[in-house]
Amino acid sequence: MRIVVDFDLCESNAVCMQIAPDIFEVRDDDFLYILNETPGEADRARVEECVQRCPKQAISIAED
Amino acid sequence: MTRTPRAVTIVGASLAGLNAAEALRREGFDGPVTLIGAETHLPYDRPPLSKQVLAGDWEPERAALTDPEELEEDGIEARLGVRATALDLDARQLALHTGETVEFDGLVIATGARCRTMPGTEGIGGVHVLRSLDDCLALRADFEAMPQRVVVVGAGFIGAEVAATARGRGLDVTMVEALPTPLSRVLGDEMGEVCAEVHRDHGVDLRTAVGVESISGDGRVERVTLSDGSTIDADVVVVGIGVIPNTEWLDGSGLEVDDGVVCDASCLAADRVTAAGDVARWPNELFGETMRVEHWDNAAQQGAHAARRLLDAAAGPFTPVPWFWSDQYDRKIQLAGRVHGDDEVRVVTGSVDERRFAAIYGRAGRIVGVLGFNRPRHVMRYRALIEQGASFDEALAAEY
Ligand SMILES: Cc1cc2nc3c(=O)[nH]c(=O)nc-3n(C[C@H](O)[C@H](O)[C@H](O)COP(=O)(O)OP(=O)(O)OC[C@H]3O[C@@H](n4cnc5c(N)ncnc54)[C@H](O)[C@@H]3O)c2cc1C
Ligand code: SF4
């Protein structure tokens, strides 16, 4: 599982960071950073929650 | 006798309704799922209607929340342009405006809310409200005609965003607010004043502590008369004075309606009937308060919760920390929690003068809210503290 964020859509509202702070971080420069692009299967449920809750539908999961 | 429904009908095909439908499938529900929506459009996102779409930066298609292929893949049947007019809980039937009656088993009520209007303005051209895509496109067309003066009635979040977008288009804007300080009921006086200053800095003529007496014109709007007797010339007026939940169709159904559909803590309104989104009122146990929330995040979350609750009585109470954002000019304003005008407010990071800060709200020793101006990271950190029920002192001591 690889996390893909469409940075043109992302508006740095940090919803994903609240769900998975170990994977997503909005830093002081107001940009979103992906801390772990390829989390393991154990994190799938949380990442899917991020995909669902992102208000901009900016996050997707690539299976490769 | 409660049991799991064999089929689920969702009334209201917008954010809460669509999230309910998708959650049913995610949870493995394999019975029929039907979405009934009064608008002719497939579910779309409303926040861009006062921002990118109104600004002309996005075409409406970009606000779509789904498409026919996705619905088909998920096995969700959408009946659009169809309004539910009555609910019969005993017969488990819905009446539709087409004259049809349809049976249902499980039901999610997600009919949202509509804008409050100013009496006496019906039929005056150039007077707008903003809730639907059609409203947005009508207002956008009026903005594109480069009006001389736009008057926004109400400086709540929608009014404020419309004012910001109109200024972004180079239009002359006057905003009229009945309260002495805009948003003081939701943010307190001090932070409401910060919002007011942002508009003034961007050239909005903000008039506070004054009501609107009338909006008039010969066929098309010409002026707005204020309660102090003054008048403002106007060729476009946008009325943003709050919303009313769409519950009239439930009259006589036996469901309790009190400024929204009254639910229990788990979003259940009756046997196999749940409600979600702007239309739902429920006791949020995290705050010990009954609330109806008009935010995007709540509609999405509650839609999903209402679906899970239909499938599983053990879904538990719905206990979110309400959260929303508002984009005005280059500021991203976010508020999480339940803030009252008289809470204690402390700026915890950044500078109010630079309009880049986070402030937290405390009541009875607990942190109950956080407001951020271009501080999304902090808002989410403090939101987590609110969720944990942290004390105000603990929150003040936290370093993020
Ligand atoms: C212009 C605008 C900007 C916004 N910006 C933000 C923002 O920046 N941040 C934020 O957090 N929130 C924002 N919101 C709020 C957010 O969009 C709403 O909270 C959300 O849309 C609520 O979703 P809902 O599904 O509960 O209700 P709604 O979106 O109101 O949808 C209800 C649907 O039900 C339909 N319906 C009503 N009655 C019937 C009936 N009897 N039969 C069939 N269908 C019916 C309606 O036509 C409608 O399509 C904004 C709202 C607007 C209008
Ligand atoms: S939730 Fe979506 S929009 Fe928000 S920071 Fe994460 S990716 Fe960006």
C-alpha cells in the first residue's frame, strides 16, 4: 500500500494528521508532509479512515 | 422488535446521505440501498459554493462528490429530483411529491437545511441566498455582470465567505450585521472582532449593530434600508442569516422534531430510523449537550454513524468534537469544539496582529474549543485534547 496525496487538492487542514500523526504531518509552514508513504497492512484501517475523512478527497491508496 | 433492516432508504442525497450509503457498503451491507434526493444533481460538495465555484476558479463539476459509475459500482440507486412529502412509520411508507408511495425498511433522514429568507423579498431580482449549486450559479452570474455594489446581509461564516469572494472579484461590498460584533455568539467578542478587522482590512464596508428594515426595488433590487433609517444602494444582495432544518415532511409522522429531528445519543430516531447531518439533533455525550451541527465534517461522520447504527445496535453513541473551517481571503479559519460567547479565551501560539494564531477556549476548568487562523496543525492538536476531556490548565501547558 502506497499513500498518494494530490497536493493541488490538499488544503492542509490536518484532518489526516489527527487520525494518523505518525503518517501525516502538517508542519509550521502549513504544508502537509507524508512521514511514511508505505505503511504496513496494520495501518490500513487508519489510512482508509483518512481517505474517507479528507474534506478535499485528496488522499488515495495505490496498491503496488 | 428491533432487527437489522433488509433494505435501506436514505432521504436527502447530499453529504450526510451519500456518506450513509457508502458506509453501509463499507460495513458489508448487501441489501438494496436507495438515495432519494430533491435536487436534480448528483451529490455535490457545498463548501466550494461560497469559495472556488463562486469565485469562478472552479467549474461546478469539480464539486461533485460522486459519479454515476461509482454509485453503480457500489450498488446505490439514486432517485433524484424526487422530494419526500410524508413519512408513515406504522406502514413504513414514504410519500413522494410525484404522488407515489414507496415502502422502506431501514431509513436514514438526511434532508439537511435550507436558508432562512427575508420576508418580502420574494420576486425581487438580484436578491440571493446561497445553499445549492443552482443558488451559487445564479449568484455567480450576477457577480459576473460586475455590479456596482454588493450588500451582504449577515456576517456569519457564509456571509463572510461571500463577502471575501466578492472582494476577490474586485466588487464593492457592504456587509450588514445585527450584532455589535460579528460571530460574537460563536467566537466571543474578542475573536469576533478579529474577524471583523479582517474584512475591514480587505475593504469591506462593515456595518454592525444595525438591522435590515427592508430590501426594495422595482422588479430588481435597488436599495437596502437599515433599521437606523439609512439606505445603501445595491444591485446584488446576498442574505446569509442562518438556516432552517428541513423537517416539514415529517409533520404528523410521530417523530419528535425540535429544531431538527430529535435522536438518541446513537443517532436513532425510531425503530430502524436514524438521522444525520444538518437536520439531526442529538445528545453529544462528550459535551453533555444536545446539539445540531451545521458543518461538513459532522455531516460526513454522522452519515456514516447513522448507517452503522442501523446495522448494529452496538454502534454506540456519536461523540464527535465538532469541527469546521472557513476560508476568507488568504485566511483559513478553523474552529473545533463547542464554544460559548462567555468562555475564557487564551491565545496559545502565534500573533493575533499577524492574523496567524491559535486560541483556546475554557469553561468550568476544561478545554472546550480551539480557534485557529492559519494554524491547522494546532487546531487538530488541541482538538485531540478536547476529545480526551483535558483540563484547561493541561491545554495551556501543552507545547505544540
Ligand atoms: C455555501 C456553503 C458553504 C459551506 N462551507 C462550509 C465550510 O467551509 N466548512 C464546513 O465545515 N461546512 C461548510 N458548509 C456546511 C456544509 O456544507 C453542510 O454542513 C453540509 O452540506 C450538510 O450536509 P447534509 O447532507 O446534512 O445536508 P444538505 O447538504 O443540506 O443536503 C440535504 C439534501 O436533502 C435534500 N432534501 C431536503 N428535503 C428533502 C425531501 N423532503 N426529500 C428529498 N430530499 C430532500 C436537499 O435538497 C439536499 O440536497 C457550507 C455550506 C454552504 C451552503
Ligand atoms: S485531510 Fe486532506 S486536505 Fe487535509 S491535510 Fe490531509 S490530505 Fe490535506
